[in-house]
Amino acid sequence: MTIADGPALPKLIGERVKRREDPRLIQGQATYVDDIKLPGMLHLAFKRSDIAHGVIKSIDTSAAAEMEGVELVITGAELAEHLGPMPIGTPFPAPDHFSVATDKVRYVGEPVAVVVAEDRYLARDAADAIEVEYEELPAVVDPEVAMEPGSATLHEGFERNIAVESYWGGTGVNPETAQPEDDSAVDAAFEEADVLVTQRMLNQRLAPNAMEPRGVVAQYETGREYLTVWSATQNPHILRTLVAAMMGLGEHQVRAVAPEVGGGFGCKINIYGEEYVAAALSRLAGAPVKWIEDRTEAFLTTTHGRDLLGYIDLAAKSDGTITGLKARIIADIGAYEVLLTAMIPTLTGLMMNGVYRLPVVRHELTEVFTNKTPTDAYRGAGRPEGLYFLERAVDMLARELDMDPAEIRRKNFVPADEFPFATQSGLVYDSGNYEPCLDKALEVADWQGMLAERDAARAEGRIVGVGLSFYVEVCGLGPSAVVPTGGWEHSGVTVERGGKVTATTGASPHGQGNETTFAQMLADHFSIPLEDITILHGDTSVVKQGIGTFGSRSQAVGGAALISAAGKAGDKMKQFAAALMTDQEVSPEDLVFEDGRIQVEGAPEVSKTFAEVADFAYVPVPLPPGMEPGVSEESFFEPENNTYPFGCHISMVEIDRETGEPRLLKMVAVDDCGNVINPLIVDGQVHGGLAQGIGQAMFEEVVYDEDGQPVTASFMDYVMPRAADLPAFELDNTVTPTPVNPLGAKGVGEAGTIGSTPCVVNAAVDALAPFGVTHIEMPLRPERLWRLIQENGGQS
Amino acid sequence: MEIKGEQEFNGGRELLYELLLDPDVLASALPGVERFEEVAPDRYESTMRVGIASVRGTYTGRVEVLEQSPPESYRLRIEGSGKPGGIRADAVVDLSESGGGTTMHYRADVKARGTIARLGGRLLGGVARLLIGQFFKSIEQQVDDRAA
């Protein structure tokens, strides 16, 4: 008998393990969609509408078609013979939406024709040579005007441009009748209130701006009747399902691959027209085709995020107890409903309960079509909007009552002993413990010290303010009851010959670091080195099933599936190990994984190496009775509920008195995402989220002119946050595990974008409060701040 | 966007009015004109090359002269398009006597689309001022030539 004297392996869960993905990503050794080059590959270019709203009168493709090297030019109407309207993933009524416009255009950037040519530049030149004549129609730009009778309408059958209307109030919707309960209690709460807060607020339209734009390569193999699609997508399995349906193929005839994906932030959940067009034109042209989005196309055609207008009312007692909330939300969803468009603003109302006990809530939502790029998920997807409205309103209430913003929140928190907590909107918060998180944030930030610093700065004539926000959000999407594609995740774990492990996950990463965290989990599970583990993802021919990566579900759902599959594989390894140790009468139940061995617990001398057992599993002589050879197990994990992570953010902002320029002096984030597998990766997620949340507060905004022409379609005009705009972030956390998955992990992808935005605006309002300012619309443009200072004569 | 301004000329307004609506004068005065044809009374078609930054390209356009009230005022309806996008403009030109010369007031409501629109006020206003300046300089020269 041999006992391997391997080194003791440290436990990796909870350690700051560096991302295994990064060396190849930062050294140019990774393969993105644009790196894929196939023999005979042709290139697509789209002719796009340069007007916001109009009827297509004629399209002259003759000059383009005559250009040498142009294989095919096709208009939307011609393409409609090959591709029907695009599917959506929500149950709401939606107008037909073709990949390429057939008769009418409804936003600048909407494709009207496609060129297939020998190279990318020729394709672009040919697209420029296409002449389109339009009969222009009035552009619908303002969602409130869009809803007025007599406004121009985008879609037949959608009067006053209204896509979705919903209402609930009182104690919520009666689940028996699906009707709103009697909501006279809401009116009563507002009549009896000591103090009211009323504010109209805009949560402005943003462009997601993933570093890698979208791109697709499609190869239809005639004869084999098999389609392969490589795409910069967050969810290759959903891509496979939808592209198969659009192409009239079965899922067994389609392979979808997400190679390295350079960021998604929600905008790569949607399956876009370009992906369907590439598939259809590869079949038509009999060759592989490629399309890579340029940055202007990304601004014009990749889904935008946010763009919610909120009319928010809070009722409260004079001691700060909140007694009611009314929210009327108008969502400017742009020209069409794409995959999840109509669902995103519904999350706003669902999450507007925040971390508070709200006795009564009334929520009205109207989603409106306008002549703008369609909206869909963007980092947080509905929750940042809701929490912004709520956390701004609570801050206004604190100011109205001259209360400390931390104390008014503490007073209204859902107490720790009330979890699981049912909200007015019908959600059940899995777990929560808000006060320790608030206390930790106040301590880390030195809140009292910040107040003193602010007051000292003011005494010097500087304009300085402090802000605080406390958010709760929803992660770990699932379960299947609420996710139209299914809310589970899939994973496979194979122990290879030699004791190495290959695992697959349907949670296809695009920056989440799953290759690292999932390997950490398996390393601890099997007690083998990290280097002995490979995590595969993103290819439907390798990963049998999957849903994808959105709503911070990688760890909470995908990680849970992985651990479940690892458990099954581990059980089989123990059975093979026990079979190898029959002379010692070892039972599989007595065995544990320890430092590269499978051993009797507490008796390392009774053991086999992990590698020995793996080799035996593939040459099992004799095959233990009742067992099959090999160790390759899989698992689907269906969560019973979402998870509800939370956190407290604190910031300090200074505004230049002469120029109005804001400067973020301090940013503290104390987040609680449950158990943490890799704190370094969690910090990275928070860092990126904070930058984007601060970006919304201070810099970013998609702007259209009155004709529906986008005027922020380049990085010259759309202001992204840069490193120099951001202070060193001060991060900390508390740990409140979730009971809904075996890991106790909740999710952290969106946290930074949710807490920081209202936090920074609250600080800016605090800075200008001595000037009589009670609210500032985002972004915090210097001009806007300067005017607010000047309106008060420049005097505080 | 609105583009407006005023320009002083040496000559009388009758002469200026005549020059400003003379196709041959316009063809030589407008910057980058490759073709300028009268296709019907008071209707012109032209091809212009603009060589500035992101709006560089060849544009084809139509100009219609309306509401002529010599020698005081006229209106122009202009449409042009090229690879970087297109514009539509409605311009009013007023000529008034001032001293021995003429003051021209112009005001145009410009609607742009495509790249031109996306560049917005950041670039379009500057390009327009540059082109208008070149045009006026050339007209001024022709006024002086006639006067001489």
C-alpha cells in the first residue's frame, strides 16, 4: 500500500486567490469573437436609419450590389421572407419587431438593409452606397408627451404609445383575484401624515459601453444542416434556443459559443437582430459570415439602460417613522420591446420597498414607446432605479425633519428577527441584518468625523456635503417561476484519469471570474490543487445545458449546481476508493478528501491517492458490483427563492464654487452578499459597480435632440468615469448567509451600481443644502451645479 | 440648431440681391462646389465637397428660393445629403441699407441627421461658420469687382 506524501493543501474558499483568467486576458492571448477567422468568411455591414421615425419609401441597392466583392445585398422586406419577428422573453404584449426594418423605421440606428461582402471595409462602403428614401414622421422623444392624446404613435395597436400599464396598492395585489386590494389605506396614510415628501426625479438613460462591443460569427454547414454561432453574449444557451427557433432548426442542430466576452453589464443578455441575420445570411450565402459592431453602432443599437421618470411621495410621522409610499413611474423603453425590456421596469416597483417596513404602498407603472434605442437590462436592471428613487426620498425626509440620515434609516429598518420578510410588493426577503451593516459603515467611514470635516470645510467657504444610502437588491435569479427561460443552472463535474478535474458551468462568465471561484470550490471539495482543475463554459457543445449570467446568479445558482454535481462525483470517487480498500473493510461513508488523498476520516494511513482512485474508475478491474465505470456527474440546481443582498454606502462630495465642478472625495461601501468565496473577486465586482454607479450620478447620460437624433454617440460626448475621477474606495463587508442555496452566497455584481448612485447625489444635495437646494437631477453636471449656486446669488 | 448672424457689404443692396441669386456667382462663391445647376426656375441642384474633419465627404443637395422680395429678402429651402448624413435647412435672408453699404441678416433653422447630427453643436456650428465665412469673402470680392 502506498501513502502519497503530498503537501498539506490550504483551504481556498474565502481566500484572495488571483484570477486565473487574467494573464491571458491582459496579454492578448485570449480569443474574442473578432479573433475568430474561418476560411471563406464573408463580412456583414448594416445600412442603418439616420432618421428617428419614418416610412421607408424606397431602397436602391443597385450601386452597392454592383461593387466588386459584394456577394449579397438584402433589404429588410426581403429578409423577412427568411426571418420572422424576433421573440421576446416577457409575457407582455409587444409589437412585431423584425431584425431589419421592413416598412417603417423607429429609431436612429435601426437597420434597413444588409450587405455581405468579401471584407469588412468593402461591406461598409457598399452599405454607404445604398440609397434609402423616407417619408419622415414626427419623432416621439418625451415619454410624457408621447402619452398625450394626439401624439404621433410608433406602433399600431399601442394607443398613446403605451406598452405596459400596471398598478398595485394598499396591501398589494390579492393573490386569489390578482386584483389590487382596497387601497384607501394609502390615501388615509397620506392624509394623516405629519410630514410629506414629494419629488419628481429622473433616472436618466445610460449606454452600457462594454469594453468589447457586440460581435457575431455564424457558420451554417449545408449538407450537415448544422449551425454554429459565436457571439459576444452573456447566455449562449438562450442564444441557441432562440436562434434555432428563428431559423426553423432544432436545438440539436445549433451550437452557440460565447468565447471570451469583454463585459456585458446586461446589454449582452438580449439576442439581437444581428445574430439572427448572421445565421440566416450564412445559410443564404453558403459561407461563414462575421459582423463586429463599431463603437458608434454600440451607442446607437446596443440596448440602453434605465430612463425612468419617478413621481415619488413619502408620508411620515414627525419622529421619522415612514407611514406610506406612493410611486408613479414612467419608463421610456425606446422603440421596441426586446428580450427583457418590459420586465426591467417592473423590478423597480418590486424592489422599492427597500430595507424598510412600509405599512402601505401604491405603485403605478407606465412603459412608453419613444423613437429611441430600445432599453433592456443594465447592471442592476430596475433595482438601481427603484433604490435611487427611494433612497433620495428618504434622504429628503431626513432633511425635512432635521434627522441624521443614518438614524432615520435605522428607525425604519426591517428588524433582524422579522426575516424571512414579506414586502408589500409580494417578495420574500430571504435573510437580512441591516443594523450591524449600517454600524460598520458608519465606523469604517468615521461618519461623525466626516460631519466635522464637512462643517470645518464649510467654515472655510468650501462647498462640501456627505451622503449615505442603504440598499437591498435581488440576486440569484431564479427560480423558474419568475425567469421565462427557466431559473435553474446546470453544471457537470468529471474526474479525469490521473485525478484531474474538468467542470462545466452554464453560467457563462464575461468578467465574473468563475474559472477561479469555481476552481477554488472544487479544490476544497476534493482537496486537490487548483492547477488540477479546469472550468469550461460558454460552448453549448461542451456545456450540455445552461441559462446564463445575469442578475448575479453565477455563484448563488451556478455555484450551487457545481457543488451539487461535485457532491455526486465525490460520492462515486469514494465508492471506487472503498472498492480499492476492500481488504481494510472501508465503507464509502467513512471516507473524506484530504490533501490529494481519499482517506478514512482521522486515519490518513488508510487511504488511496485521488489519482489512483481516478485511474481505477476508468480501468475498474474488477468492476465493483452495481457500479458503472467513470466519474462524470451533472446537476441542475433550482433555487427555492431569490437572494436579497444589501449594503450601506457613504460618500463625501465637494463642489467648486466658481466652476460648479463636483469632486468625489470619499467613497465607502460596506456590502453584505452572504458568504464570500473569493474576497478579491468580490472587491473587483464592487469596484466596477461603484465606478458605474458613480458614473450615473456624476457623468453619464444618453441625450437625444427634439428630432430623436442621438447627440451622445461617441466617447467625446458621452462621459465615462475615469480612474482620475474616483477616490480610493474603502470597502468592508458583513456576512448574512442566505438559506436558499447550500453555499450561503447571495451575489454582488450589481451592488456597487445600486448603493453608490443615490449616495453620491445625496452628498451633492447635502453640499448645496445651504443654498436652499433639496434635489439635483443626474448627472451632476458642473453647469447644473453652478446654476444652482448662482440661483441663490452664489451665497450659502 | 439655429445658425444666425450678420455681415456687412460695401455695395448697394440691389447689386447684392442680384449677386446672391445668380447661379454663376453662387457656383463660384460656395466652397467646394463641383456642380451647380438650375433645374427649374428658382430651383437648383448641386454637388459640394466638404473637407473638414468628420463631416468630410461629397454632398448632393437641392436649393429652392422662395418668397423673393427684391431687394429686401428671400427664403431658402436647402436639403443635402452625403455619407456622413444629411441636413435640411430653412433660411431667411434680409438685406438692409446701412450707410453706403448693405447689412445682411441671416437666420437658418438646421436639422441634421447621421454623423453630422451626432457631432451636434460641438462641430457643426464651427464648420458652418467656416463655410459661411468663405462664402461671404467670395461674395465680397465679387461685389468689389463689380463696383470697380
